[in-house]
Amino acid sequence: MLGSRIHEHKLAVRRGDGLSQVAAHTYETGLEFNYAAMKIIAHARCKTSRELIEAWASNENSVNRFIDLAPAYRALRSHLRTCATAV
């Protein structure tokens, strides 16, 4: 699964796909991704689930399009991250 997504990203960069965030980042910055270091952070069975996971895991510096969470979820995410670093 990860291998096929990496392959899709590489193809998008090669063809200069304007809809690909990875291709756009590569062309805007001139930097290449370290595909060997990529890892799966979660699995989703549908597009809505994947987008929720991406919104939860992303921030303003993420390559993926930043999807802002509702204020209540941002507060929960901040609290959970604080708890995780305190352990």
C-alpha cells in the first residue's frame, strides 16, 4: 500500500501534476522527498476517514493541503499532544 502511494507521488512529480501537493512542493522549493524514510501513520477505509486523519496530523507546515479542524478538536489535539510529551 505504501509502495503504491510512493509510486503515485513519484509519477506526479515526473509529470508535473498541478493537483499533487508533493509535485507542487518539489517544484516550488527545488527539494526532493526522502521517499525511503516515509511511513504510514494510519490506515483509512474511505476518503472521509483519510481526510480526517490528514487534518488531525497536519499543521501549517505540512506538505499535504492544510485542513483546519474545528476549535474544539484543535483544543483536544493540543491537549493530547501535551499529555504525550509529558510522559
